[in-house]
Amino acid sequence: MKFVSTRDPYTIVSFTQALFKGLAPDGGLYHPVEKPNLTDLLNRLDPQIPFIEIATRLTSELLGEEVSLESAGRICRKAFTFSPVLRATGDSIYILELFHGPSCAFKDFGASFLASSMEEFLQKEDRKAVILTATSGDTGSAVARAFHGKENIHVVILYPSGRVSTLQEKQLTTLGGNVIALEVKGSFDDCQKMVKQAFVDPDLCEKLTLTSANSINLGRLLPQSFYYVYAYSRVEKLDKKLYFVVPSGNFGNLTAGVLAWSWGLPVDGFIAATNRNDVVPQYLTTGIFTPRASIQTYSNAMDVGNPSNFERLKAIFNDDWKEMQSLIHGEVVTDEDTLKTISRVYREKHLFLDPHTAVGYLASERLLKRIGEGDDSVVVTLATAHPGKFLEVVEKATGVKPELPPTLKEALDLPKKSIPMGNKVEELKEFLLDTFL
Ligand SMILES: *Cc1c(COP(=O)(O)O)cnc(C)c1O
């Protein structure tokens, strides 16, 4: 597989290049040039096949030009020390739990694969890299956990002092080893600006290999297609229509599923489920894409007003709105309905949903109504975070406090280690050169 920028179809790059570049130089997102046909591979999946095996086969099939089967096995074994879990809820709705990784959210799949493939390539070439990233709380922890203990890689995370939750801060600052947390006296925007300036600083770029682990990195997108195939392997024998419902913000998760479909995964439809930040559902209805400032909701990891992966989605459909609309349907869920859904599902099924998954769950129920409840359909709702990560909202809805996941509980008891820093890039630059040169 080769890749091009969504804004330039002529400059072709390899997976390794896309992996270490992150964003294309023209500001576009890297995207596969061709659509491989995986029908043979998909037809040979056993319903008990472990997730690692699926991941390894797909990695090798997709990236075979650059990654040997042995290498693919090593990358996936190191990355996926956890697996998705497909849970039936008693009717046509299945929940694909993607929160059994180290930071208890689906972003672990992308971050872990990114980290192990970078480690694999760096070790092979005996190179070192510094991952530099800014976080407003949540995404940083998936990255920190994924890169912790990796050879040849250091991770520097900038976060705004006093503006992340205690739990988030503990997740960022208690790992130690190759993960350094910089506690910036400033806002998240300051952190992001410092990181951006560092990336274009000629002196830094010459002396260090600076890399981002941004959510738009291809190394995070591709592995997210693996769990769609996993879910398919579990329900294929039922021989029913298959729908995926994806709680969405930046639309990386949905894009990965649609990619899998474009490679031959037999999916009958996708639901783009959003909170009130609904620019993509709007586009699906009207054909007009109008980015706007995001508004705050309970499902805050989906508070995105200008989703970056929309460019990739459009590329899959050659910018044909009608084509996209025939596969993807939008559903918008308000905060009020999110709370009601968490509360009702807890009462009726004794199941805790986090606010993001609740958006997806209600969208699944609406889909079933729309297609006539159909016994001939399976609706897989992606559960993107552990309910224990969103204690306040879940408690507000159910009156009950869900358990914190064990990996998060452990972090709470460890001592915080952070390096205080001002909000100017000069200070960051000095720190990076002193530490890594
Ligand atoms: C990031 C995130 C989402 C949104 O995923 P996208 O790929 O950005 O659409 C949904 N739920 C949770 C819990 C998340 O962390």
C-alpha cells in the first residue's frame, strides 16, 4: 500500500514516511492510494480467531511491501496486549467494547499500534525519535501509555497546569521512564502553539528527530479498521445484515470502518452518531459542509466543530455526497437524551454506558426503528470509553457510581512527577536540546 495527501494525489509516500511525518507537508492527511481487495482474507476468518491474529494478517496484507509477516506479528503482539469484546445486549444490538486497553478508551488501539510500529522501524535503523505532543487531558494518556517503555523513543507531553482533571493528570505524570510530562503555566492553546512552533524550528528539526503522535497519524487510523473485522468475524455466521454505529467527533473511528468496507468488509450501513456538534450529520442530509466552533457537551471527546478526518471520508467516496449518503446515515443525540439513555439502559439491562457510548446506543435504537426492528439485522455499537472514566455523568444519570477501571485506580496512588514550564517555545526548545542532545 502507498499513500498520498488528501490535497495532492501526485506525491506518493510509503507507510514509514507517513508514520513519521504525521501530517502531509501541504496540510492534508495521508490516505491509501489504492483499495486492496481483502475478500479472500475475510472469507477465511474463523469465528474464534483471536484479535491479534486478525491484526497481524491485516497488517501484513496491507503493509506487506514494507512490513514482513514476522515484523507484523511482532508489532501486533507488542501493541495489542488487550482485545475488543463483543457483547450481546439481548436484542439486535451488540456492543463492541473498545475500552479494555491501558487508558480505557478506543484510542488505545491506534496509539499502541503507532507506538509499536515506530519502535519496530527505529530499532531496525538504529535511530532515535522524540514524540512531542500537547494534550487537554484525554488523548495524551493513551499516547503516554502506548509509548511507555518503548526503545529508541522518548515522549514529551505538554499539558496546561491546573486545567486537567486529577485523574487525567495522574495518568500523564506517573509513568516516568521515557515519558516526560511538562506542566505548562498556560492554556491548552499555549501548549499546542509551543508544540507547533517546535516542529517548524529549523535548529530543533536539524538536531533531533521530532515526531507527533497526533490522532490524524495514519499509524493510528489503520489499526482502527481491525476491530470492525473482528466484530464481523464474530457475527458472520448469523448471516444477517450488519450495521455499525460509531460515536464520532473527529471521525477517525468511522473513517477506519468505512475503509474496511472499501476493502470488501460486507457492511450494510454505518451510522455517524454525534452530539450537538453535528456538522457531519448536517452534511449527510444537505450536502453542505459548514464547520463551526464546537460546543461543550457530556460526551466531550466528541466536541469537535471541524472534524479533520472529514477530508479522508470524502476521499473514499471521491467527494460524491450521494455515494457517501447511501452508506452513512447521521444521528444527533442531545445531552438530555444522553442522560436518559444511560439511565434507562442501566435500569433495564444493568449495563453502564459512558456518555459517548450512550450517544451510539440511542442511535442504534433509532436505526432499528427506522429499518423496522428487523430480526434480520445485527447492529454493532462501538463502546468508545469505559463508563468509569466519566464518573460524574454516569452517576448523575443512574444515581450509582461505576467502578474506576483498575489501571486508572493504580495511577491515582502513584506520585505525580512533572516539570514546570512557562508558555514560551524558547523554554521548550532549551529543555529539548538540554535533555536529548
Ligand atoms: C476520541 C473519542 C471519540 C471520537 O472519536 P473520533 O475518532 O474522533 O470520531 C468518541 N468517544 C471517545 C470516548 C473518545 O475518546
